[in-house]
Amino acid sequence: MQIKINALIPAKNRSHWIQVFGYTSKSQPGLEINGLNGRGRAIKEKLTFLSKKRRLRYPLKRFVLCVEGEGLEQGELEYLELPLLLCFWSLADILPLGKLDNCFAAGKISLEGEISFPEEDGDYLKRVDDYLKVKRRHAIRFGGALDIPLDRIHRLCPVELLNEEVGDFSQIDNALARSTN
């Protein structure tokens, strides 16, 4: 099985359009993230932690996720967590997302399961819409509640999707909340 999603990460002076793709194989089971020069290990461990914390069951396969893009700084790298999670859980048949080729996302995920999205200026989605017009395509954006007044970009809320499929994804676990009081 294979999957691909786009990540659009806003940066200080420009946005990074990054492709994330993945596949499964029957070799040594586990999760592997390539293309981040060793910086992907923390994200890999976070995705594994979130899966185990929610007692999600997935097949004993090798899941390989690859990031194709350059020039990301450490703070921007965190916004790849949401696209990587969507790819991983889709490959593992946890989320019912078969094809993400026409989708883009950016978001970081806390250990408690809270998703935060990058701040976007007015030009951010306009640039994406202009790009889609040139390519004569439409796209689905996994993002927050920001209303999108553009014809070629449609919104899907990842928090709602994750809550439906995995449950209680947007709130801090009760046990954790009680332990901090």
C-alpha cells in the first residue's frame, strides 16, 4: 500500500511546499521516517507514543514515511507532524483515508493530542489557490476552523476526523489533567 500527501508550511519569508509519501512492506515491522536527517526520530517516537497511548492496533508491517523537501528549520519541522500522522494512520488502516494526493496539511501535535496549526497570513491560501488554478486542480486542506473563501480549496477538519475514528483526540486526557492539579 502507498500514500502521498502535501505539506504546506508557512515560513517567515515564503512557504515550503513539501511532499510526504509512504508505503508499507512485509519486512521488519516498525515505523521509519526518512528525509529529515535524523531529526525525524523524535517525530517517529511521538507518532508511536500517540498510537500506543490510544491502544490502537495496526498490522505488523514496516511503515516507511519519506519527506521530500529542503530548507526547513527546527520550528517549521514540527508542522510536519500532522501530515505524517495522517499518512501513518491511513497506511495502518486506522483512518479511512485511501488517497491523499489532492490534500495538504500542516500542524503539530502535542503529546496530549492537541493539534495546533501554523499562523497564516491572507496571502498564504491565495498563493495556493493561484497555484491550483494554473494546474486546473482542486485541493482539500486539513486545517483549523479558518473559513476559506476560495473556490479551489475545500476544508476538512482533522480534529473532527481524528475524534470520529480514534476518539478524544482534541482534549487532554483526564488522568493527565488530574495529575497536574
